[in-house]
Amino acid sequence: MARDYYGLLGVGRGASESEIKRAYRKLARELHPDVNPDEEAQARFKEISVAYEVLSDPEKRRIVDLGGDPLETAGAAGNGFSGGFGGLGDVFEAFFGGGTASRGPIGRVRPGSDSLLRMRLDLSECATGVTKQVTVDTAVLCDLCQGKGTHGNSTPVTCDTCGGRGEVQTVQRSLLGQVMTARPCPVCGGVGEVIPDPCHRCGGDGRVRSRREISVKIPAGVGDGMRVRLAAQGEVGPGGGPAGDLYVEVHEKAHDTFVRDGDDLHCTISVPMVDAALGASVTVDAILDGPIEVEIPAGTQPGAVITIRGHGMPHLRSGVRGDLHAHVDVMVPTRLDHDDIEILRKLKEKRARDVAEVRSTQSQGAAGGGFFSRLRETFTGR
Ligand SMILES: [Zn+2]
Ligand SMILES: [Zn+2]
């Protein structure tokens, strides 16, 4: 059954926005709890406030006009008008400025917050995954009172200052006459009750700070800035409320040889000039694989990139390995003895057709890329 929102405010179905507003304001003056403490009046005040909330919202009013009830679909069904209660403050703020609707005391037992911990890992640890002991400093459940906050068999009592409402009110003048504005009670902190004989260990908070060692499993393939979540290892809440989560954030240390780009790794291999010309095999101490042989083909040019498939980092989820990109640097000998010079002179005579060549820095050379394109290769890893 759809509620008769128009009937509650005493307006016709064709009522304009301002007519609805006027009707609500008129009723609110009579029924506001601070003016009329009568219980029936309070119930009606809730009803008209919900009706106003619905009819002042074009989208909700459209649903009403189609014969539906916008609050039924919002999950308020079966709750009478209480489902709309949360919206009461909004309606009031729109009208009179400043929240005046009472929201009642907050719970003494509330969920705890998450905590964050940083962990520095080197590249190998990121590649293999690692289990580490860490020291966590969070609030934990008070084992003396088990979160109750009370000493022995004592119990909390209703707060005198706010009478259990969790908030204290001050009177303000407005068009309603006297209107109360509420703020959290300074004595009970909004809970509505106080503990006269608090637990000797936690002072009534239900939790204490504690340092503990926990073991954290970091999966293979993690990277800088990634977070591992440990459910319910964060701060225990006030009153022993459920603990938040603990996040361990990975900080990857720079590696001496490899630079990481996602799952790919990059390194530089400096090759003697003669090896670049004749070809050579170079041993690289790869991540996860230990020493591997990288073949430098004969005639390799400076800046060439040799890709060794499957020797990069494992992918975090799939475990599929990225690639290793070896950037070749060619070392030209600087200290030549008499024999060396003789040999190189002979080679030069034999290869008289090899002469210096001047071209644009951006042109594509025989090596498959000028200076800038090789730079791009180096920094993008492609
Ligand atoms: Zn305690
Ligand atoms: Zn209080």
C-alpha cells in the first residue's frame, strides 16, 4: 500500500512546490517535538517530514504520482516511518539551516580504523614473494574487561548530563519559536551512558594499545606501492568494536643491476668492441633464474636491445614471467699497446671502405634507430 503523502500534508495532487512547502511549514510549527512534546504529535511530525521529503523531490514525487511509494523501494518497508528518519535532518537543514533533528546516542561499541604499515623489499623478494615478521602497534581488545569497559561486575549508567540522549541542546529562536540545536554530549562523548567504575586496565575504552609480532605473507610479483590487506588486524574499535584491517604497503628498493618496468626488467650489458663485432656470450645473474647466458650476436651495435623472453618478474596474479631487456653498450678500448695499434691499423687498411658518415641525429641508421629512437627504446623498454 502506497502511503498518502498528499493527504498527510493536506494538499491536493496538483499542489505546486511552494504550496507543499507552505503546508509542511504550517504543520511543522504545530508538531515540532520541541514545541509539542506530545508523543502523538511527534509521530505525526515524523510522518509529515517524510511526506515533505518525498513530495519536494521531483523524482520521488513522480513515483508517488505513478501510484508507487519511493520509500518502499528504498528499503524502508516494514519500518513504518523510521526508514525516513535519517532524512529528517536534511529536510530540516534545508528549511531552517543547521541540523536540529535528534539522531540519538551513538553506539559505545564502534568499528575500529584501518592501519597502514610500510615494508621495504628488494627486487628478489618482490619476485619470489616473502613471509616476514612485522611489529604491529595497534589497539587490541582489553583482556581484563573483554571490551565492556567496566570494572568487575559494575555496569554503565545513563549519563546525567544528557539524560541518555548522547547530545545536549541549546535553545535558539527561529520561526518555529524556540528551536533546539544539538551537539554531542561532552561528558559521555555522545554515547548516552557513562561508566562509574571503569576497568582498571583500559580506563573504560574497552581496548588497550599493544605491540605484537605478526607474520605477513607477501605474494610473488608485488611492486612498489602495492598494498597487502590483512583482514581484522588493524585497530580494535571503541568499546572493543570489530578491528579494522591492516594494510602493508610495499616499497621496492632500487636494484644494482635491474630496473623494473611492470613485469619487465632492464639491464645494460657493456660489451668489448671486438665482442660486439664478432659476437659473444655474456653471463647475466638473472632474477629468480640465477646465471643465464645472453648471446650477443656478431655485429651488435651500441644501443641495441636484446630481449630475453620469460626472464622478467612474475605477474602478481598469473605468475607469467615478463621479459628481460638487455641494452647493449659497446666499450671502445682506450689503452692500446704497440701490437694492438698494429692490428687495428691493419684492420683499417683492410676495411678502407668503412668511413665516418655524417647524418641527421633523428635519421634512421643501419642499426635500426638513431640516437633519439634508441633513447626511447631505453626508457620505454620497447
Ligand atoms: Zn578493560
Ligand atoms: Zn551524556
